[in-house]
Amino acid sequence: MSQKVLLTSKEVNIILHRLACQLIENHLDFSNSVLIGIQPRGVYLAQRLKALLENDYNLKNIPLGFLDITFFRDDFRRGETLEANKTHIDFLVEDKKVVFIDDVLFTGRSIRAALTAIQSFGRPSEIELLVLIDRRFSRHLPIQPDYRGRQVDVINDEKVKVCWREKEGEDAVYLI
């Protein structure tokens, strides 16, 4: 199986800084905004963005939560067995601006599930979507990101693999 490098570690770092700046433009001090990483892979991106915002841009106490969407997926009982992750949201989302964060936007079904799952924690005033990779011609649902790192055109049987140094030991994105 061949793989092509879509993003190197340096490019991932540049994109993370750009996404952090875009978030600051729209959310200023984050006093009414929260970040929600979609389990499992959006968590790494969400943690990185929070660290950048707090350490490099001097914003403090940005609420960060992790949302498991396993039991809200429309394919939950079809085919392969899905393994649930933990939801950790220790703040209210009622009347807050929520930014969903995930690594790859593919069909849009995960985000549809997240929209349903977040309702258990209150009614946000707004929901935005931030993704590292937008596979734009693969959508099954009319869902588009508000913030995207890189847009890629991928044939359906090709996969986009995002590697994080916390999990795989490197920051990189591959087309497989």
C-alpha cells in the first residue's frame, strides 16, 4: 500500500497556528466560547489548539471538552463493532458558542451525530466546525467546516491518515 505525504510536521504546525488565529478573530477572549474535541481523533487537535491559544497567544482558561458520539451514530448497529470512548464535558454549553473540532471531515455523519449528542449538555447559541482535513467531495450530508486546515480531493477508496506525535510519534498527514 503506497502513501503520499499531504502535510509534514512543519506544515501541520503552520496550519495549527493559522487555525488558532482564525479562532481568536471570531471568539476574541473565549469568554462565551468552548472547544469540543470529537472522540477519538479530534481530541489531539483540540488539545493542541487549546495549548497554542493559551501558551502562544496568552488566552487563559479556555474550556475544553471531549465528546463521544459512538451511540449517536446512524451506523452504530450496522456491521463492525464500534468501541465507545469517554465524554468529558465539565461545563455547561447552554447559550455558549461551541466549536466542534475533528481531524478529518469525510461524509459528515460524525458531525451529525455530534450535533445530536451535544444536546445532552444544553442548547448552544452557535455551533462551528473546525477540521484539519476537509475531504470535500465525499459528503453524504450538507455539512461544511467553518475552519479548515487543508482541503483535499480524494478518490473514495483512498484514505487520509492523520498522525499526531502524542499517538503515533509524529505530526503528519498521509494519503493512503
